[in-house]
Amino acid sequence: RVLEKLGARFIDVRVPGAEDAHTHATTIIYSDACAVHEERLEAGGPQWHPHTLERMRMGLAYTGRDYARAMREREAWHRTLQKVFSEVDVLLSPTSPTTAPTIADDRSLFEATRAATRNTYAGAFGNLPGLSVPCGFSPDGMPIGLMFEAAPWQDVTVLRAGAAYQAQTDWHLRTPGLPVNE
């Protein structure tokens, strides 16, 4: 409603393939990370937190063919996004489909991170400029973000939209009412 009052017109768009972007991006990210840290990963040791080492080693399972397929998917994804941005200037979505995991979350680091970042990978996979701005709090006090994404090289569009939103709201000035453990 805030953005509508500022003159934004909203339309629903379908972005086919968005649900697969996370998987393909993960293949590329983990493969690249393993290539950069290959010797250190093989050696292991105390310089790695066990959870980080476990997560990083997941990338060792990817093959060159997996990497090449993910790169072809990225090319197709770029074409899809070109079509989307021929219809709209900015995509809006929740930054995360859930609130941030608490320290008591019993999922693995990989599972918790994957869930929390699910909405951000599609834009990153497509090289989109993106901006997350605060837009509220969940009933249990966790912050909620609104993500603005635009076509590649349209960073100014994202920044203007985010600044316009924040000029009309005060969510960015508030702090969550979370209990503090002493």
C-alpha cells in the first residue's frame, strides 16, 4: 500500500524456473568454493569449524558435468529474467520465506541457511541488483524484510525504490522486542 500511494502499479508475474535457481546456484557456489579451498578441505584440521567443514565438503560431490549443467541453467535463467523485466521494473518479494532461525533451531546449518536464503538465490543467480529493507516484525518479534530486485545494471532503480519506501515508513528505525538472555 505504501508503494501504491507513491504511484507504483502492481502486477503478478510468473517467473518460471525460480524454484530451481537455488539448486543450480548451490552447485556453482560449492564447486567454486571447493576449487579455491581444495587443499585446505582435504587437510581438514582445527582451522575449520566442524559444521563449516561438513558443509564445504558437500561441494566435493559435484562433477564438472554438474557444474557445466548449472552454468547452462544460468544462461537460460538470464533469458527468462530478460522477459520478466520487459514487463516490470522491479520485482518485490519477501526477503526470506521464513523469519531468521533462532539459536535453538535444531536443523543443520546447511538446512537452516538453505531455508532462510531460498528467496535470495534466484536474483543472485541472475546477477540482479537487490535490496532488502525492513518492513515489519513477526508475532514473535523477528524482523521481516521486503526485497526489491531489478534488471541487471539497474541498481539505481532498486535504490530509489527502497529509499522511497523507507522515506514513508519507520521500520528501519525500530528494533525488535526480543528478550535478551543474560
